[in-house]
Amino acid sequence: MPSRLRADFQPHELSAVLRRYNLGNILRIDKQLKGSRRSPKAIITTDQGRFLLKRRARGKDHPLKVAYAHAVQEYLDKQGFPVPRLVPVKDGDDTMVILSDLIYEMFEFVPGEPFHGLLEEAEDGGRVLANFHKFLAKYESEWEPSRQGYHDANGVRSNLNGIPAAIGKDDSVAGKEGELLATVGLLFDAYEDASEKVSEAGYADWSSQIVHADWHPGNMLFKDGAVAAVIDYDSLHLLPAVTDLANGALQFSIIGGPTDPRDWPPELDEQRYTAFLRGYEEVDGIVEQQMAVLPSMMIEALIAEAVMPIAATGSFGRIEGFRFLQMILRRVRWLQQHSDRLVTLWQA
């Protein structure tokens, strides 16, 4: 079972990696505690500026895959896209360091703020996504990323089936084993129903291109209501662009809550949802046929994101898995009940 502890750099590791870069005199090193727990990060302050060092998480550290992601990032940078610039190693053009089969990458530090839930931030999130798709629509490479996303994925089904065993002995489930099984069953049925609707709409015939595959506010920095930088290119896939659009519409409109997910509201913020889609439409048109099943794709994305970590660890971050699944089911039901209106709401 994966560790819940945050991975960290060792002093000798940092020293060995930093010697590979020409950063000037190092003034201080600070831990960066955001993002994946499996991928340690550090902010390096030198007399030449600030930089972000990252060690790739296992499973996302294939050298060819990293080189591909770096090539995409450098291409986007040349198009004027808001991407953190990669720092090359000393005496070369390489943008990764490999030590003891671990991969490291260094970026120029981009100052910014987290998502504040502002409508202008959501709108620019959609606008920037459309530019991402537009710039990469014809991008070609010898390396081909995965074509398996959250739609109609057997991995999602396997994770759902594995959840009862993963969290069945948790204290939060004691005496509620039947309710857990019912919750998982309802989520499985909802996923199957959503997948069927998307497939019937012609998903298999939709053209594919490079997608970010993890488009959400946590992978962006904001400044003055606009996106200052898009980060985390670890999950690039080759899929229909609408997979990003659906996930982005979901993530930018989710309403958070207190620690206990049982108190989180099931509904989406419809104003942010509308702003995000209008921002995208401003740059690139939304295909009507795909828009008709966008809520179904949002259901697929919502379930897929939740079940993988719960099946692996029994929890979603620090939240008990059973409680989180109950919240996900409430949101799925809300999406099912309001799907027809969500299809046209953004055009009102």
C-alpha cells in the first residue's frame, strides 16, 4: 500500500542534483509542500533568482515520457503560453537530471496565488485551456502518450470493485458495510450509465490530440484574476480535447467545504461553470455533439478521480474513504438531475 507520508529530499541528494545546474550562489532552500506527496519539491533561492526543483514520482518517471513532456512545455513556451520555463543542466541542453534511476527537473519559479474562486479566474481557466488545445492540435512527436483516459476505463471499474476490501475494516465503516456496498454499487451504475451515453454520442470517432489530463485550479497559479502559469505536465495523454473541457468545467465549479465531506454541498457553482465554458468558447468553439454529453463526462471524471486513491490507500488524501464516496455519490446524483440544464446553461 502506498505511503501517506510526504516524500522528501535527502541532503546528499539535493547536493548532488544542484551541482548539475548553474544557479549561482545558493542562499536558501525551502520545502514546497504543495502537490503530490510522492513528488518532493523545493524552492531554491540564489543570487540569480528563484527556482523550483522537483523529483518525478515513481510511475511518472520514464525518461522518454519526461523528455516528451519537456518538449511539449518548451514548445508551449515558444507560443507564449503561460508555462514555467525549464532550466537546462550545466554545459548542455538537457532539461532533466538522472541520478540513481531517479529523475529531477528544475523550473524558473513563477510567483502567483492559488485559485480564489473568482469568476474571472474561472473564465481565464477556460480561455487558457482552449489555447493549450489550439497550440497543440497539430503537435507531433515520435513518443506517443497514453490514450486511456477516464472514459469507459476498466481501471475505474477495477478500482470500484476493490474499494470494499480497501476500506471495509475502517472504523468509519463499522456496522455500515451494507451501506458501503450500496454506495459503491450506485457509483458503479452511474459510471456505466455515463460511459454508455458518451460512447453512444460517438466518442470513438472524435479526433484526439495532446490533452493536459489534469486540468484543475490546483495546477495553476493566478495573478490579478488571470492564469499566471499552468503547471504539472506529468499526465499528458492523447485523447479528445473535450476530456479536458469536461474535467475543467467540473473542477472549476466544485464547491468545497469544511473538513467533513458529509457537510459539503452536492451542487456545482453554476456561475463558475458558465464562466469557464464561455472562456473556452471565446477562443475555440465547443462541439454541440460533445457538449450534449458533457455532464456525463463530468460524472465519469468525478468518479474516476475519487476511486483510484481510495482503492489504493482507503482514503482520499486525509479524508476517510467511505465519507468521501458518500459525498461523491451526492454530487453524481446532482449532476444526473441537472444534466439537461447544464448542457445549455452556459449559453443563457
